[in-house]
Amino acid sequence: KSLDRMQLPKPEERALIAGLFDLSATEARVATLIGQGKSVVEVASLLSSSPGTVRNHLKAVFEKTGVTRQGELAALLARL
């Protein structure tokens, strides 16, 4: 479990992304982890959630950031 915690995004990183795109805290966590190249299943595991729930958050992230694919989201976040 401690290894999983080390993979979670830092609060400052989440706050920046949340502020820029008006994301909820959970949406920012999902966006940051997807931006790190993690899969939906990996994100679900890290957040103790289901892949379906992560996909729902990801849909909201896509809508708020204006991207349509995980790769686009990763590229957008890499430019920040």
C-alpha cells in the first residue's frame, strides 16, 4: 500500500490542475494519474475505485479540458 501512495499525485499538482480546468478533487486526481500514463484500471486500483467510476470522472475531465482521448489529456498536462 505504501508504494501505491507514492504513486498518487502531490496535492500541489492536483490543486493546479483543478484550478486551471475547474475540476473536482477526484477529477484532478484521475487527470493527473492518466497524465502520468496510468491506465483506467491502474487509476481505479490506486484510488480504491471501480474502472467504471474512473471512466465517469474521466468523461467529466475530457469535457472540462476540451480533449477527447487519454493521450491528448497526457499531452495537455505535460505542457503545463
